[in-house]
Amino acid sequence: MEKNDKARAVLVYRILRDESGEENKLSLKDIIGRIEKRGIQAERRAVARDIEMLRENGICRICEETDWRTKRYWYEDRDPLTDTEMNIITDAIHASAFLDSKSSEKIINKIGRLAGRRVQQTMRKRRVEFNRTKHRNPSTIPNTTVINNAIANNHTLMFNYFKLDENGKKEYAHGKKYYETEPVALIFNDDNYYLRAIDLTDDVYTVKNFRVDRLENVYETNEEISARAKTERLGVAGYTKRSFKMFGGERYTAELHFAKDAVNYIFDQFGEDTKITKVRGEKDLYSALVEVESSPNFFAWLFTYGNRIDIAYPSVLRTEYQEKVEEVLGMLNEKAK
């Protein structure tokens, strides 16, 4: 195959991939016009041969139909994403707080190129605005890659960890000394990625959660993780179900009582497989046994629904919640004086 023939065949492939679809079929005349716009001469028989070559060699799936003696062609993925599916994916990326703005745009542009020019143009025309504050750390994606590799290789991780002060400046934990950890899992929760890991710099080897967008200088070591870390991985699914916004505490099996109009709040938080029963002797009161961890966020979640959700059992968890409410009321009463 001559050089110009190769260039033409590649162009035919790109034109069909990027500019055609079931809703936008191209005739040989359409394809030739696009090739010649790029400065390459094309003849009908040669382009038709290119299409057959692409099809016969399994390079791509090209469909055709005849309409009034004119053949029309289009590129077909084996299981293509629809425009709606593409929009859902791009919306999710735009709405992700853990990605900085530049990373979001970069990923969306890559998706657009994969989807083809027609879908890319549709994506550009349609932009949904999100009430979402983006994080500023551009290292979130490379950090996630290193963490995933360490988890797959059963190796420990080293990193610096920071929070932001009142001026938005970084404050490093441990005086910017490295954390040495045994990674358990990456968890996506409340629109943030968290690394759940055993902290080896802690004397008691506590299992902690670290925001991935707060990590710096992350690297994988050659040290093997312990059997305990591997065991912790088995319980990650249960942990995410009972914890609230990644703030853990004492673990309890709690019986919650709630009004009928709060049933969906229970399903939303604990899953649609949660068993709900009617409280005997009560007209519109329901009950569910759920796994929770006592934490400020669990109590805040309860408080959101006022008297519609209550802790029936255990009494120690109910007392702790009552003390937190009284503490807040005391502070408000003190300020009102």
C-alpha cells in the first residue's frame, strides 16, 4: 500500500469513527469531501476499498444501507454509549468535589474524543451548572493511582498529610513527617475519596481515614502489609454502611424507631435491603435494626429529622445522643443571656 493510500485509509477510519453514527450516516461523497478538505485526493472506488479493508480486517464495525441507490455508511461500537449516558458521565465528573477544575476538564475532553466529534459537539452545547465547591489539589488522580497500586501489590504507603487553616493555608500533621500506613481500601463517600489505612506511626496501630485530596508526596514502598490489614479489607463494605461521612466511633447494633414519612431516610442511609417492621401497639411507628458507629455526624444525621427518628436501643447510645443535644442547648442558652 502506497503512502497516500495508507494516509487515506486512516482518514476514512477516523472520519467514520468521529463523524458518523446511526443518526448521522455518510455517503461516499460525504466521506470523499471530508478527505479532500484535509488535502488528500480520493476516488470513489479507492474509498470503497478502504471501507471494505477496515471491515474485513476487523479493525472496526462499519454498517451500511442503500437509500435511493446511494450507499450510506456509519461506524458502530459493539455497545456504544448513548448521548444520555455520556451526559450522565460528564455531569458526574463536573459534580465531583474531589477533582480540581482542570482535572475535570481534562477527563471530559478525553471522553469526548473517545466518543467522537458528533457527541463531543453535543457535550459542548450542553453544560449543567453545579452548586459544588471544587478541591484545589491537582494531585488527587496521581495519588489515587499510587494508592490503588499499593493495595493491589499488598505494599505499605508513605505520605504527608495536611489540613487547611483559617486562611486556607496547609497545616501539615506530624510536623510534615511522613505517615507510614498499611492501606486497607479506597472509599468514595460523601463526594470524597478516603484512604482507609492502619497508621503505623501511631503506637497502637489505629485504623484511620485520610482524605485523598489532603495527601502529598505519596509513594509505595516494597514492605509487605500485615495479615491484620488484609483482614480489615474483608469488613470494608460493612464499615461504609454503618459509618457516617467517614467519622467513626464505637460500634453498635442500634434499634431505631421512626415515623412512616421517615422510612425512605432509613433506606437512603442504610440500604434498601434494611428490614423494617411495625412497632407493636403503635399506630404509625416503625423499627429497624442497623449497624452504626457513634460519631458527631451520626448524631447530626439524627438531629436533622427531629422527632421523626429516635434511638430505642441501646440506652448508652441514646444517652450519648441526649448529652450532645443538651450540650448544644446549654451553649445556646449561655449565649442568649
